[in-house]
Amino acid sequence: MLKVFAYYLIPLGIGLVSLIALFFWQNQYRTVGDVPLSMLVTVQKEASLAPGAALARAETGSLVTGHDTHLSEAPVWFAFEPMPRAGSQVVEFPSRHAQDVACWDAGSLAPLGTATRGAGTGFIEASKAGFALKLAPLPSSLLCRATFAGPARLSVLQWPSDQYALSVEQYHRKSGLLDGGMVVLALFILITALINRQALYVLFAGWLILNLRVGALSAGWDIQWLGQTLPSDWLLRSRSLTITLYGIATLTLYQALLRENIAAMRYVLPMRIMQWLCLPMLAAAMFLPYGMYLPLLWGITVCCFSVMTVGLFKIIAESRNRVASWFAASFAVSFLATIAEVASAALGMRELLGFINSVTAALASSLLAALAVAEQMRTETEQREEAQQELAHAYQAMPVGLFTLDMYGHFLSVNPALQKMLGITSFVAGRTAWRQFFTESTWTELHEQVHARAEAEMELTSRDGTQRFLVSATLARARIEGVLQDTTEKYKATAQLQFMANNDPLTKVYNRRGIEREFAQAAGGLAAGKPMALAYVDLDRFKLINDLFGHAAGDEVLKQVCERMATMLAGGQQIGRVGGDEFVVLMPETAIPLASIICRGIVDRLGNTPYRVGDKAFHVRGSVGLIEVTPGIEMKDAVSTADRACREAKTGAGEGLVVYERGAEAFRQRAAELDMVARLSATDATDCLLLEMQPIMSLKHPHESLNFEVLLRMREPDGRIVPAGAVISAAEKSGRASVIDRWVLSTTLAWIAQHADQLVNTRFVCMNLSGASLNDERFVQDTFDILGRYVHVASRLCLEITESVALHDLDNTRRFIDQVRSFGVKVALDDFGAGYTSFSYLKELPADVLKIDGNFIVNINAHPANVAIVEAIVSLAVNLGMKTIAEWAEDAATVQTLSEIGVDYVQGWAVARSLPPERMLEARSSADFITDPELLDVLKVINAQSAPLLAGVMRMQDLH
């Protein structure tokens, strides 16, 4: 009962008594007897005006009770006659915008005194908001001059001296009431803000003080602060700054209280524009004269006040926001007080209804704004409590473990999820310890980490090793706050994924990625001088098992192969599956002699015992290439070299095992190949290239044509010439084959065009195209462009396309052949007869020449079957209207046999080796290069056989 009385009844009683006192009790400071005086007014337009002249001018006007300056700062002269009244009288000039006043006796023009805001002389002094003339008795008529700043209204009041003294007391009482009430309220709000660390309340405290000063300005009380008089030269500037800062604070408070509603209504841009106006207005308040600043202030204030008012009403209408309602009420009270003040000044009413004045307005608007802030506080408190409840619920329902530890490793709080993770059946805060569930070392590490950095994270294993956890913790208020997650299943899944990423799913040995990782780790020992070996294992004819018995049988054999190899290896030696039936064995810290013994054991272990799958038994042998790994070698280069050794072992060398020790020729060849690939990948790759030409001799008329094949060579820095095979292989591996072919094509055609007059007997010049270039659309287009530039000699070019390349993409090859033949270029099918489907597809390719594969030509006389094959190819070519060229002819007997078979052209060392291009310009025919006497004799026989035929042709021409 006492609590209800103290909490509710006492404040209610105080409020009721205050209302009764305000409306019904007698005001002991109520004043009477002040009378407004009529006056004659004139405005001084000259630089100076004598009192007599001013009085004469004023007397020409009419009497008024008030005069508005309309922001003019020109001196105003006014004359008036005091009312004859008993007792001592005081004349008041109440305008708060008056800056100085001087008065004269209108009859004698004797000066009565002058006063400014800072000082006064004679009978005039600054009083209340304006000035007062205290003279007894008053002259019958007075002449005064005053200057103003701002929207001043000049008026004159006559008071009995005692009533005027009472009004002065009332003035200071109201000023003190406003100052004291506002300052106390602002201090309370400021202390609350500091305690709660709320910037909003600091802003509100500042706004209350500014509201006090604005109310004091309206009432004319701003000439003092806390009972102290402001310096007169500060007064006008302080008014400008007070109004500006009040507007800035009001706008900021408005946005802070209604931020979410403003964003929802899309009022962000207008608010931002008003923010941008604040700094210019502050600068204007500091530097512009008061009379110039006020119109600017009024214009911007009207716009901003309108936008803010519309926003308030929209917020109230749409969201029923009580903060906006209280704020709108505060705006309304301020607005009504302003209207009341204007009406009071216009109608001569000193206090509209007796209580709506600047003091009550300032207090009421501050109170209502305080209610808006209180409502905001209440809303934030409710939101905070709701958030705390949600947080408490989340703490209990969180699927991860949440805990708080003291500095000794005791749990101060845990949520249910953590209790379940750790199997805590009964939790006692401060008693249940970290060490009960994890090792002592993990607590030490956690303690060190949270002190060393802001957030610590570490992986843990339970004491029994069955569970894995991830803990994230931080140090807060001398406690360790943390999150514990059970990652046991995730750890198992990650381990499984990692195994799948690095291991072959069938054999469980490493895959290519896994063995590369092991190689990278083991390579570190090479720098320390430790040996390392690498073996490449390839199963012989394993494909037959898959083809005959199915992949299930093949898979089972592969598993047994890996098991057998694993029995031969020691710790640290690893197997990696890099192909269908190909494996790499990595042997770190293993010298090559020991590695050779291990690999020999692998060969024997793989091939000596059959593999049993069900009721079947399979014999599988393996070939092994073993290399000694040198420091700095990359995995792919090591595997490539070991693969070369394995291929050599497959030929029967070394009984299934070939070993390349350090410094072996294979390493030098591999290094040379890599060097050439690097050189061809450079931008100046073609600078070291050159062309040689090998003659192609006609077997029908050897001395009548000079044909040849262009052969690519590379000049090494030491002057050595590298043959085409190595260059083309490196070009294809580096992806630069089309660059090489483009250079050869353009260089060849340019050379033919340059020496066309010396090559009158040249019917065709052969040039090879690589398969990579033929499948390069850009190269194909460049080829057509080059042929277009050399169209006048393009008909002498014969492009050789390898049979296997031509048949790889028959449609693409046919289109290419058709387009180059449109330039007059001839096309030859190179290495004809080496493929499997030559005859079935030959009719689809519009070739001009068949270049018979050299394997049929070498030692043709020793193999009758080769003679028969070549005869069949020649017969086929004749029937299809094609010419034939036989390459690799190395002796006179071979040339004679080819002539007898009917081959059209022959090429090989029997005629000439490849020669520099300038040698081609010294001969009239390909036969001019022959030096072999036996072959020269063969040519004589060929010429003798062709002479009657030629004579017969000439006679037939004569008959016609």
C-alpha cells in the first residue's frame, strides 16, 4: 500500500495542486498600469540628422502605437507625449531588437541620456529586453532615436514606477524559472546518457539547452545566461548561432528518433539535403550580418519545417508511431506559442489567455520532446528485453555447445547442447572442470591462445580419442567465452574425401595427384644429398584381359598387382596409379642399386605367379623403367624419362627392367627436348629456323624437271643443325606447330617467288603440314591469306598431308584440300600405305599425289611382298589419275626396281641428301645432283626407254 502511495498518489497530487495553482490562484507578480503611448515616427535616411530637424520631420507624420522596421537598420526617430499621471513614472522601450536609444526633451532639445546594450548615461538604461527612461518628473514631450537589428517592432510603454519594478522582477523570475528548469532537466538527461552510454540522450540534453535559449530569445531574455549578462557585442551573433544550432539539433533528433520510419517512407533524400544545408547555414550564421541572415533562415526554415511536418503526419498516419506523435505535439506547442506571440504583438495583448507564452511554450515543448525520447527509450528497452529473451532461448536451443570458463578452467555456464556433447549429467557452475573432458595440454594451449590474440581457434580430441571437436574462444571480462562444435563426422568425411582425392578408388594406392604430392614432399631430401629413385611400371597385354573376360576380371587383377608390388616395398616407398595399367613407384632415400633389386623383384613377382579370379587364372607380366631422380627435376619430367625406360624394357631389353642412372643419355635427351620446347615457346622462335631442300627426280624424264621437298631444320647456338623430327616433336608439345608451319609456308612461297625465273623446270615443291596445324582454324585461314599473296607461284606448291591426319577428320580435310586446290596448289598424301583404311577412303580425298611410305621402299628388293604392295599402290594411283612418289630410295637397284614398277618420282639419298636452297638454283634437273655411277647407268637405260616413246608421240603430233 505504501508503495502505491509513494509511486502513484504523491506525484498525482503534486500535479493536481500545480494545475490548480496555475489556473485559479492569484498571481503575485501580476502587473497593472502599463499604457502604450502614441508617437510620431520618421526614419533617418541621411548619414546624420540633427534632433531639431528630426522632430520637424516627425511632426509631419501621423500618430501610431507601433512601428515595424522590416529588418531595416536605419535609425528611427520618434516623438511622444507622456500621459500626465500622479506619482513617479517610467517610460519603457520594450523591443528586444533595439541596439541603442537616445532621448531629448522635445521642448528644449536638451539631451536626457543615451544607452546601449553595454552601458547607459543620463536617465536611460538597458532594462529587461529593451531600454527604460527613468526621470521624475517626465517632460511634457520627448524626442528619441533608436537603432534596431532584426524584425523589430518599436513601441513605447508608460509604467508607474512601482509596477515597472514588479514587471522587472517578474521578468527575471520567468528567466530564472526557464533557465533553472531546463538546466536541471538537461543535466538529468546528460547524466542518464553518460550512465547508459547513449549518444541519443546527450543529443537531447543539448537540444533542451538550445530550446531554452530559443525560448529566451522569443521572450527577450537571451541577453543573460544563468543570471549573467551577455556582452553586448556577442548578442546578435549568439542569436544567429543559437537559432542555427537549434535547427541542426532538432533535425538530428528528428532523424535519430524516426530513423527506421524515414527509411521506410523513402524520406532519406530530403533528410540528406537538409543535412547538407546545415554547414552552409552555420557558416552564414557566423559571417553574415544579422539582417541578411534572418531572411535566409526564414526561407530554409519554412521548407525544412514543412518537410518534417509532412513526414511526421505520414508516420503517425501509417505506423501509429507514438514517438512521432509526441514529437508532433512538441512541434505544435512551439508553433502555437509563436502564433500567440505574433497575435499578442499585433493585437496589443501582452499574454494571450494569460498563460500561453514563451516560457510555458519552451517548457511544454521540452516536456513533450522528453516524452518522445522516453517513448523511444521504452521501445528500445522492450526491444532489448525481447532480444535478451530470444538470446536466452537461442542459448538454450543452439545446436552447438556454448560455454563460459573462468581463468582456472572451470565451467561457469554451459548450454544443453554442450552438456549432451560432453555427456555432462549434472552440471555445477565453478566445479565442473575442462580437464574432466580434455587433456591438460589442450587447456594450457587454449589459455595461451586467448591471451595472445582476439579470437582463438583450435581442434580438440576427447580424452578417450573417440570424438573430435572445434573450439572457438575469446577473452571477455576476465572470462573465456567459447563455442564448441562436434566435428567427429565432419572429420571422418573430410578424411574420406581427402583419401578419395589422393587415392585410386579401385586399388586404394595413390592416384596421380597423390603421388605428385608425395614426390613434392620427398624431393626436399634431394637437396640434402639423399638419394631417390622412381620406377614406371606398365603391364604387358593387360588390355586382352578386359577385352576377353570383362572389366570386373581386369579390376581384380589390378588389385592383386598392387598387393604384389606393395609386398616388395619398404616404409616410405609409395605406389601411384597413373593410367589404366600403368603405375609409378616412388622410392625416397633409396639408392639406385637397391632400387634396381626392388624393381627386379617387382618384375619377377608380377610375372612368375598367375593371378586367380574365380575359376580362371591369368598370366600378366610387367615392364619397369627405373631412373635415379636428380635434384631440381620436376615430377612430369621424371615420369616421362621413366616411361621412356619402360618402353625400352618392353622391347625386350634388360629382361623387363631398364635402369637409367644419373647422367644417362635419356636424361640428356629429355633436357634437350625441354630446352627446344622452351625455345619454340619464345616470341623469336623462328629466328633459329632454316630450310633445306631434297631433290625429287622423275623416273619418266629424269633430266627434264627440278622438283624437291622443303625440309625444316634448326640451327643450334653452337652451329649444329637439328633435323626436322626433333623440332616438329617439340613444336607439337609446346603448341607451336602452327607457328612453325606458317613460317615454312610463307618462307617457301617467298623464296619461289623471288627465284621464279631460275626455277623454270620446277613443277612442284613439296611441303609437310602437321596434324596440329591442319586442325587449327586460325592457321587454316592464315594459309589461305598467304596463298592469296603468292597466288602467281602457288601452283608450284604441293602440300603433303599425313594419311593418318587426313583420315582423322575426313570432312575437314576434304574442305581444306578443295580450298587450297582452288589456288592451284597440289596435294599429296604422305606415308601412304602405313594406315589401315587407306584404300577405302582414298576415293573420298581429291589428292594429286600418293607418297608411298618409305618402309615399303627400303630394301624393297629383299622383300617380294613389298614389291607387290608398291605395284598395287602404283596401279591404284594410275587408275585414280594420281602420281606416285617413292621416298627413302638409297641405292641404284632400288631406283631401277621402282622404275620398272612404274613409280613416277623417286626421292632419297640415292638421288641426293638435303641441300641448301641456293644449290637448287645451280641445277636444271634433279638428276644433276646424282654422283653414283651405278645410278647414272640406270638413268641411261631409263632415258633410252623413254626416247622411242617420246619419238612416237612427236610423230603422232606431226600426223595431226
